[in-house]
Amino acid sequence: MRRQGLIRELGKNRTLYLMFVPVCLYFVLFSYLPIGGIVLAFKEFNYRDGILGSPWNHFKNFEFFFKSGKAWSVTTNTFLYNLMFLALYTFFSVLTAILISEMKGKRFKKTAQSFMFLPYFISWVVAASFLYNLANYEYGMINRLLLWLGQKPINVYATPRYWYFILPFAYIWKWIGFGTVLYLAAIVGIDQECFEAATIDGANEFQKVFRITLPMLRPTMAVLVLLGLGRILRGEFDMFYQLIGNNGILIEKTDIIDTLVFRSLLGTQDFGMATAAGFYQSVLCFAIIMIVNRVVKALESDYALF
Amino acid sequence: MPSSRIAPDKLLLTLIAYVVLGCIAFITVFPFLVLVINSFASEHAIINYGYSIVPRELSVSAYELVFLNPQKILQAYGVTVFITCFGTAASLFLSSMAAYSLSRRDLRYRNKLAFFIYFTTLFNGGLAPTYIVITSVLHLKNTLAVLVLGPMFSVFYILILRNFFMHSIPGSLSEAAKIDGAGDFTIFLRIVLPLTAPALASIGLFTALAYWNDWWTAMLYVERQSLMPLQYVLYKILSSVTMAANIVNNVATLNLPKESLKLAMTVISIGPIVLAYPFVQRFFIKGITLGSVKG
């Protein structure tokens, strides 16, 4: 009975189902097959025997990943960097969105917003060359300026602590335009009558920002921050890899799960460990996003992911 | 209250807005200025005085060097332009086609199918199994296909399109067309696509940008130089002098003006994006707003 229903449905909407097939096939090949490939986390992979034929080695890959202490250090690095990025990104996006919405001069506003959005359009490859132009030890602009001021030049590519500043800075630089557009859309959506009523009641501009705009933005902020928390263990690989590369001096302070996986895969060709670390990340991310979705559902059910 | 006088709180807020936004805008655009200006500085000036805002010696020798033997650069450009155009067109067409069928309320399994693709954003196999599947199961290493397929579909865009179709195409329209004898595919092609062209333009531009800036797929799966897209070639030039010399067919690595060459190459690679930027910016802004309004 049920089966007949299925066949009849497929027959009736044949064209619609066929229209879904290409995308479906893509995700089967490029997403679901690799999920099956997770068995490699429990195997010692070699190309000759392939995914199915390679011998099992049970939990050896995980053992290596956890016992080397790498698991802990890359997890905390990923988590802390992302937390810092998320906090600063939210703060600066909201700040600039509010300031743009308060500004009357149209031309200045437009130009400023265009400039801020520009970094979103270039790749991290180019961003890395920007950083090199500014910060490299020999010719970099910052060091030339320091020399000119009679200071000693700084070698950021050999000093881990500077990266606690550079990485968040680069992240904000790249994403601020995007975030501003997001929050500006939310501000534009606020009912103008609120502001008019407040003006009549004698509220000054700052009171309007703190008592109307910010509270009205809170739901958007809450949802975007929660979604960001859902991705907290997914590292910004492009940025870390392009800005830092395989720099041995910086690795301890700037290695995230994604860069570790990448190096194990292409550098040391340790497929087992790379798969195990990736699986560990996927499982944690999955658990986190489930929790986040619960929370969003409880707060703003309209914005729940599923 | 006389209209010419501005309240002090308004004045102060405006002042803060101008100063803060001015600073942020300056910081975001500053690296671009440094890049373009110094790409016109001579190698000698960069080595001796470092990068600066006012170059001491103007020179176009780095550009000359690139344009003297432009074959490899043009080839990389060709690969990038091809994967961007072809990939975006294919991705947009197939994504919107799938999104349309997911948006049809009379499709019984639409939610199950949507979840089937959505699940891949919640849980994935990770980089290593993906790499092994693509290289040793699908055998896509060193092919143009992998450059097109790698960044092809985004679940997020498909679902945005689905929501957009659900809310902006009245169901009665499809029904009316159906009564007139149109099939589902015809409805999609003749009615849905033309009606939603602006939204498609936004999503298409995001996809095109992703293709243009993709170095990652090439880094993983492409070793043959003739298949390397622009961003990856740029990455190689920036990270190794040998590669830079190779690209401009210059054997004398020692005499190569490597610093200014890097700058000129970067300018050449972002040129099209920066030039197109003023015209396409609004589509991107519309796209972001489209995505944030969840249906």
C-alpha cells in the first residue's frame, strides 16, 4: 500500500524529481561518499588496497592524535580564536551599521561602505600579500615606519604573540563589510515610528541608539552569534593557511584543527590521522550545532535551523 | 527652535560617526593603496626604502616583465575565466532547478529531500576522506572537471532560492500554466526563471566570486601547470621565487625584481574584481539581505 503510494508519487511528479537529480547526485558523490570514507579513521590507508581493502588498525589513529597532545592544543586554539573573531566581528559590525544608519551625508556614507565591503571580494591569497607588504621584516611598511621613528623593527613572522592581534584584525578587516550589510538590513527594518515617538518624548540621539536600536537588534544579534557558535570548531582555514602557511615558529600558537588535518594529509601523508582528526571535528561540530539549534528554537523559533 | 541650530547630541553623534567610519574605511582600503602604488615603484626603491605611500622611483618594469611573456599568465586567466563562467552558469541552472522542485508544495518528499542535502552542512566526512574519494574513487585529479565541480553547489544558496521561489512565485501561476498544458520543466524555464532573475543574479555573482577566488581546489587536486587557475598561480608566485621566474619565463632568478613582480602580479589578478566592483556591489548587498530574511 505504502509502496504503491511512493511509486505513484514518483510517477506523478516525475519531472520535478528528475530536476532534483543532478544536485542530489552531486551531494551523494561529494558529500555522502566521503562520509562513508570515515572508515579510514579506523584503518591504515594505502592507495593500492583502496578504502575498503586497507587493513584495520582500530583506534591507533585516534590514539596518536590524542596522546601527542595535539588534539587538545588545536581544539583550544580553534575554539579561542573563533570566539575572539565572533565577539569582535559582532561588535564592529553592529557599531558600523549603527553609525552608518545615523549618518546623513549620503556620499560619504556610500563611499565608506564601499571601502569596507571591498576586502570581502578578494581571496586570502591576496590578503596574505597585503599583510606581507605591511609587515615583512625587511621592506614592510610598518617596520620602515618603526625604523624612521628610531624604534627596532619587529619580526611578526617569527614572533607568535603578535598573531593574537594580527589574526583577529585580519578577520575583521575581511568580514566587517559583510557584517555591516547584515546588521544594516536589520536596522532598516526597525519601525521608524519608534524613533519619531522617542523624539517627541525628548529622547536624545544617544538614548535612541541605546534604548531603541540596540534592543531592536538583539534578536538578530542573538541568532547570528548562536549560528557563529555552532561553527566554533570549524576553523577559518583559508585565513590561517594563507597568512601563516607552514611556519614552524608560529605553529604551536596558531595551529587549528583544519590546518593540522591539512598538513597531515598533504604534508606527512598520514591519512589515518587526518581522517581521525577530521572525524573528531565533525562529531564535535555536529553535537554543538544540535545544542545551538535547541537554544535558537527556544529563543526565536522562527530562526531555528531545522 | 531655529532650524539652523543643530542639537549638540546630534552633532556629537555625527562627529563620532564620521571619525570612526572614516578610520575604518581608511584601514580597509589602505592595503589596496599600498599594493597599487608600490607596484609602480622600482625594485631598487623597494629594496632600499621599503614599501611606502609615496614611491621614490617610479617604474613599470615589473609590468613590462609580466607582459613580455604573458603566455602563462594568460593561460591561468583563461582557466579562471572558463571555470568562473561555465561553473557559475551550470551551478545556477542546476541549483535553481533543484530549488524549484523543492519549493513545490505538491511534491510529497520535498522536506525529506531538502534535509538530505541540508544534512551535509551538519555533518561531513572531513577533508581526508573527501580527498581520497575525489582522487582514488572518482579519479578527478588533474582535470578541469574538479575545478568546476569542487566549489559548485552550496546548500545554503539552494535553500535560499527555494525559499525565494516559495514566497515570490504564486502557486496559482504554476497551476494556471499546468492547466494550459505546460510541463513542470517548461514552467520552471519559461515562468519561474524570468520572474526571479534579480535573485538569480545575486546568487550567481556570489558563486562567480567563489570560483574566481578559489585556490583551494587547485592546491589539492591540480599539479599540471596548464590547469592552474589564477589565484593558485598567484599563491605560488607569492610563495616561491622560482615559480615567479618560471611564470615570466625568466631563468635568471637572481636578477628578478621579485618584490615588484609580486606586486604587479597581485594587481593583475585582482584588477577585474576591483573594476567590476562598483557595478556589482548592490547585487551582493541584495543577496546578503535575501539570505538573512528567512522564510
